[in-house]
Amino acid sequence: MDNVIKINFESLKPPWIHKADFYKMPFNYCDHWCEKCVLTSICRVYKNNQKAKKKCKSKGIDPYSSECAIESAKDSLDEAMGMIVKEFEKMKLDSNDLPEDEVIFESQTFPLYELSKKICQKIDEFLDSLIDFVGKEGDSADVLGNLLDYYKHLIPSKVFRAISSQIEEQKDDEDPWDSSVSAWIICQSLDRMIFSLSFCLKNPKFKLLQQQTKKLIRILEDFRIIIEEKFLKNDYCEQKM
Ligand code: SF4
């Protein structure tokens, strides 16, 4: 475990988050790509996922099927609900008295979210070209393709969350904890894509893709600057760094 922390701790932890908090709950700050994660040995979410997979297997359900995912999600929700009910009882509150959600966010009204979807289209176009370079499973083009494909799906949802959290935080005059963590995960995802694309630029195998690769890197770098400016350049993050 020490090695994991020593090698990767600082690069995975948002600089404004205390080490102890990160260590306890690394799943709050990650991209949830557990197969690629070096923190599995300290992560409660990972351990629970493994348990859920075992449980599915014992019931004859494919642990990698959507059926298993739904079963596991149901178990987690039941567990969370049990904890919430207990907390309510402790605080002598009635869950039926809670106010309705006041804000319903329409994703179409966020230009930055729309921009993130356009960027994903660019990634898609790149992936279409990359297919011709994939030889066998696990080769560099295959690895790059999987990585881009994973983050392509993650980024718009995180952008949406960062925007909606920021609106809520500003409305309630709260610290931008949630929006800055979402932005951190977006930046980490963009960094990984940029790094992998830059690495492939050096590989003569991808010579015919050079222009397209450089263009995509520029797009991702520009988008990173926008995310950083909008969500991470604030007193909350900078004071704690
Ligand atoms: S093991 Fe999975 S959930 Fe846990 S920190 Fe790593 S990626 Fe996140």
C-alpha cells in the first residue's frame, strides 16, 4: 500500500484536498476506471464492487453483465437508504418534510456542456480514423482507443455536474467543493488523453495520423484551460494548494 501511495498519491489527489480525506475516500476524486487504478487496495468502493461481482457469480449471474450491475446498484441504494433513515432517526427528522428539489437543470442551457459534447464528437472522429491502425488487442492503437473511448463518455457528465454544482454552490454561498472536484477529474481525464496522444505522436506507426493527433491535442488543451479557469481558479482551491 505504501508504494501505491508514494508513487501515485500526489498526482491523483486534488492539491486542495487534505491527504487524510483523500486516503479515506479516494473514490470521491477518481474517474472510476478501477481496472486502471492503483488505489484498489485502499478503496472501499472497489472492495464492494468485487464483493458484488462475487455475489452475482454465486447466483449464476454474469458478473460483467448489466443484470449484475443493476443488482449491485440496487444493493448499494438499499444500503445508502438504510444509512439515511438511521441518520434521520438520530436527528429526529421526518424524511417526508424535506423540501422538493428547487432547481431542475436543463442540460441544453449550458453552453460549456454543449462544447464538451462537440469535443466528444471530435474524439469520435479521431477514433474512426484510429481503427485502421489497430492491429491486435492490447497494441498501442487499441490502448489509445480504449482510453479515448472511456473519457469521451466521462467528460460530458462531469462537465454537467461541475456546472450544476457551481450554480448550487453560488446560490447557497457554499464552498465550491463539488464543482472543483468534478473539474479536477475532468482535467485529469484530459491530461491522460493529451499524454497518450502525445506519446503516440512519437510513434512512426501513427505518422499518417499526425495532423489529426496534433489538432485533437490542441482542442483538449484549450478545453482544459477553460475548465481550469472556470472551476479551479478560485480562492477555495488556490488558498488550500
Ligand atoms: S479503485 Fe475504482 S473507485 Fe476506487 S479510487 Fe480507484 S478508480 Fe476510484
